[in-house]
Amino acid sequence: MTVQSQRTDSAVEQPRTDLPSGADGWLAPALVRRGVLTPDQADDLGRCPGGVWGGALERTWATNDQIVGAIAAAFRLPVADLTKGDGRTVELIPRRRRGATW
């Protein structure tokens, strides 16, 4: 379905409504738009118990870097380089919030 975009004043393609609808189902349209997945692959991931991200990795249709890059591009954000962070930061986050197992 095509609609007018308020931002660009041009027609843009709306995400298909038959794509995956699980917790990370929103990823499928973003990955298709960025060329990481084909529409058929996105449809197949709708039946995957591991969700879109897990299913794409399991089937080797995408890498973590490709998925993260597509998400960053969709939100117009740079991909965070966690290797440049200050190691002391982890001590400031309460352990229960980090979901730490160490």
C-alpha cells in the first residue's frame, strides 16, 4: 500500500501487514527495506520460534552486523562502538539492571 510521506512529500511503500508480528517482528520490514532479507525470507521468519533476528542468524541469511546496521540506518543513528567505552561504566549500572550472569 502506497501512502504520502509527510516528511518527503513523496509516495513511500508501507510495510506489508503479513510480515512477522512477534516481539521482534518489527525488524522484518526494516531488514527487507535495507536489502538484508528478501520479502520471502521475512515471511518465512514469521513462523520461526527464534524470532526474526534469531531466525535470520540461524538460517545464515544475515549476520549480527548486518542486522545492527539495518536497525541503525532505519533509526538514522550510528552503530555504537562498544570497544571505545569506559570500562568503569559497567560498575555504575546496578547488576540487576545489567542482567549479569557473571
